[in-house]
Amino acid sequence: MSAFWTVLASDAACVFAKYFTVPAYLTQIWALRISEWVCIYGVFPVFQATMVITVNIHEAAFNGDYRQLNIALDNGQSPCEKDNTGTSTMHKAAANGHLECLQLLSQRGGELTQPDITGCTPLHAAARNGHLKTVKWLVEAGIDINLQSQKGKTARDVAKAAGYFEVAKFLKEAGREKFDWEKADKYGKLNFVTR
């Protein structure tokens, strides 16, 4: 039996002893019984219940912890929930390149175009940090690449300013697929021909 489970079981027995008057030797015996139970059956139910209550959806999205994020969503936390700075869980997952978490949030009702307090979308967040895979998925999911922040910046502008030229190039090419921006007629008007 590992030292971790022994300490965990001992803590559980001490918590029980705190609420009920029991002799010290019984606390030690309970610690052994609980640690045996944990080794045989997996996890002691008390610890599972505690874990579920303390899951923070923002922390799980930020860290890319898919399992914890799934637990938080199963417990009724919103995929669009914003923290006290106005940043949503979608932004946190996108900004850190946690594509699987972003996909889970989207499947569970998260809005891909949800702006933060500065008007930036999760696409802006992913582009600002150079997460090309995440940016590609967001574009394939249908997010408008021309959405602007309150300062009038698109995700391409943000990527370029941050020095992520590969991301900026991808966004430029993705924009060209929809419209032929470069071909202007002899009067300088753009020809918006869909491909």
C-alpha cells in the first residue's frame, strides 16, 4: 500500500474521530481499515464527493483538465460562465490551446463567438497565443474570422501583433477562401466573388 493512501485514510479516520468521541486506538484501526478498503475497491466514496463539489470550471478549462471539466459540466456549471474579469471558460481553453476542452465546451452549449469584456472572441485568444491547431478548428467550426474587438482588431491583427505570423497567414488564407479580396477592377473596387 502506498504512503499516499495511508495518509489519506488516516486523514479520513481523523475527520470521523473529530465529529464523534472515540479513543485514539480506534482512530488508528479505522485508518488501517479505510486504507485496505481503498486498496481493494479504488477510491473511498467520501473523497469522490468532496472532489465533485470543489471542481472549478475555469481552473479546469485553463489547465486543460478534460476530466475535471466534464465533471464540472455534469454538475450543472455553464460552459459560457465568465469569471470576475469577464473571461469565459471558452476563452481560457482557447488561449491555452486546449483543443479537446474547447470542443467539449462547444458540444455542451458553449458559444464560439462569445466576446469577453474587450470584445475578443475565443478565436482572438487562440490567435494571440499562437495556437494554430485551435485556430484551425475554430475556423472550421464556422466562426467569423472578421469579428473585431472593441479596438477594431481581428484575430489576424492580434496574431500578427503578437508575432505569430503562421497563424496570421492561415487566417489571411481562410479569408481568401470566402472572397477574392485581391482582385480589384480598374476602378479600385473589390470583386466579392465566392469560390
